[in-house]
Amino acid sequence: MGQAMALERNEAGIETVTGILAQRFADRCQTGAAIREQHGHTTTWIANQPPDAVVFPENTDEVAGIVATCAEHGVPVIAFGTGTSLEGHVNAPAGGICIDMSRMNKVLAVHAGDLDCVVQPGVTREDLNTYLRDQGLFFPIDPGANASLGGMAATRASGTNAVRYGTMKDNVIALEAVMADGTVIRTAQRAKKTSAGYDLTRLLVGSEGTLGIITEITLRLHGIPEAMSAARCSFPTVDAACQAAMATIQFGIPVARMELIDAQSVRAVNAYSNLSLPETPLLLLEFHGSDAAVREQAEAFGDLAGDVGGEEFAFTTSPEERTKLWQARHDFYWAMLQMRPGAKGLATDVCVPISRLADAVTRAEARAAELGLLAPTVGHVGDGNFHTTPMIDMNDADEVARAESFVGWLNDMAISMDGTCTGEHGIGQGKRAYLQRELGPATRYMAAVKSALDPQGILNPGKIL
């Protein structure tokens, strides 16, 4: 799993295309080793596979020109956002050209009356929400990292708000994209619904740059809620916490966020942030609506939590107090690193039907303990998605092997529960084998789509299939 696959390189084509792009883009075409390695690196443990050149376009026409040149010479082309992906999505296993979208970072239009906006792919979610704030609007998808919206669309990202607002596939209205021959297409208009032909928007969302390169995105927006309340509750076991999460969804409480933090993660956060939370599994929740509604929703959750042993329930509508209640989740990543200094965290990502969540999380914790792995768990449990993160000494071959075994077992367990090997991270290089196990013959039809839209296989090769 930590090994990156190698593909055959087109040395002559790469040399020719690199020379053409260097002449065309001058200092916006970079071939230095450091910048190439940076663009072959993400937050994964999969080995770095750098491209041969990194180009920084500033508009759609330039992207189309780059892709057309690569297509003419049969050279791979890989789109790059901010490099926060987790499954080797931006590696270049056959070399080629990386298109860095960071200079295509403009908000092109905001249609407040229609609750939508049009952005270039290099705009990050935090930048968009800063831009929208004075208009009383926000974009709700929050994968944690300040990812680019193009990358979020390409990987069908999700995050903490998905239980209320959905994922990227639910919030992308239309796309502009450059296809494998350099043709620019628009997948839809701004209308909120359409029955016009095949749904190319949904086909490209989640395609990880293997079917087209996104150059413009039309996104759904939402009004900033009148009020927000945050709640926190501790539980005696992970099973009890998951039972509370399941009951919250089944009773129709319109929760916006619902995050699980397991006992060892709470211990780590207490040590890192000088908190004094009960060192048992913890649920953190957020509710959006009117002042009266968010209070009622929090109190309704408190009653459900109490029925399964929840303790130390607290909620607030104060922005300052909400920040304090969420401190444990905000600090998780840094606290996790302090659990074992020098170790690397392997972020897993599975999703199961919510009725199987308690069993899945409990079994995952037990399996990690059997393998002698330090593996804290957090999860967006409102939609059955959780992340168990083994902390690995990458210089210990036996420990790396145990971690690989654990991740494989976890993916297979989720699939056996009618779940998925990835709820939000995507397939990339790391989960290709599990996609085949999960969907079987359906992957043949995915391959047929790929072959039809990218007959030379130049768009982000070695990913998904």
C-alpha cells in the first residue's frame, strides 16, 4: 500500500512537450527538482512520484492549450490543487506535466438571489467563505483542510457538515472542463435542476482528474444560519456514542455536524490542549436554524443521549463557547501527532450504513489493538463515515506491514457491511484494489467510460482503475 505503481514513460514525448511549454510559459513552467517533488507529494504515505514539469496557467484557454499539446504527443497531464489529498491522487507514475491551478483563483460571479456562485478551481473553501461573508451566504462543505474547490470537486469531497448539507456531488450545479483532447465543455447551465441529456456534471465530480480537468465550478450556496448551537456529550463506550448518533438521525433531529472522538483521542487532546474532558468517547454536535430551533434540537439530542448513558451533556449558542466545546475536534490532528512524536499518521476512510456504525467502529478498535497499533478514531458519524488513523514508525518494516494489513482489513470489513472503502477521500492510487472488490463488474463500465473520454490514457494515469 505504501508503494506507488510505476507506468511506462514516454521519454521523447515528455522532452518535446516540456520544451514547448517552457518556451510558451517561460517562468510559469518550472522543472526544478524541489517544485516537482512538492507536486508529487500529498498527505499520504504512498511514495512520491514527481512530474517532469509544473505549469501555472491563468485561464481556461491556457489549460486547454497545455492539454492539447500533451494529447498531441501522448504525454500524461495531472491537475494539482493544494496537495491535501490522501490517496496519491497527484502522483505522476508515468511522469508528465502537472497543471497547478493556484493562479486560477478568482470568484467569477455571485448570484445571491439564486443562492449560487461561479468560481475558478484554485479558489479555496476558506477564501470563498471570506468573500461571501458580507452577503450573508456561505459554502458548507468542510473537509478539514483548506482545500481548493477544484480539488474538492475532483475527489467528491465531504466533511463535517455533510450530514445536513451533503457532499460536493450535492452542491455542484455545473462545471466547465477541459477534456483529454483539449476541448472545453460546459456540463450544465445554472438552473437548479435539468433533465437535459447525460449528467456529465456528476460524472466529472469524483473522477479525480481522470476524465477531464475542471476549470470552472458553479456551486450551491446557503444562507448563514440565524443561530448555531453546539453540544458535547461523553459516553461510557464507543457503542453507546454510536447508538446516540444513530438515534439522532433516525428521530429526524436536523443536526448540522456530528463528530465522534474516541477515548484515546480525548486523552491526547486533554494533554495537548490542557483540557479536562472525561477520557471516554465523545460526541460533538452543531445545530443550525433559528434561536428557538437550535435550542430545541440540542435539548432533544441531550434526552436521546441520556437514554444510552450519555453524561456531562452541555450546549451553548455563544460563538466563544461553541469554539471551546469544539476545541477537542479542532486540536485532534496536532494532539494525534504528539501521541507518538516522529510517527506518521495513516488516515483511513470508510463509510457504512449508519445502522452498522457502532459495530464497525468497535470492531476496528479491537482489530487495531490485536495488531498492537496505536490507532485513534474520529468520524463524521452522522453519515456513517469514520477515520481510524494508525500512527506508524515508517522505519519499522514490521509495523508498516501490520498497518497495511489493518487498512486492508478495515476496507474489506466496510464493504462486507454494504459500506464503502472510501466515504470522502477517493480512490487515487491507494484504494484501487478495493474499488474492484466493492463494485466488481461495474468497474469494467467505468473503464469503458475512461477509454471513451480519454483514449490515450493521458489524464491522471494510474488512478482509480
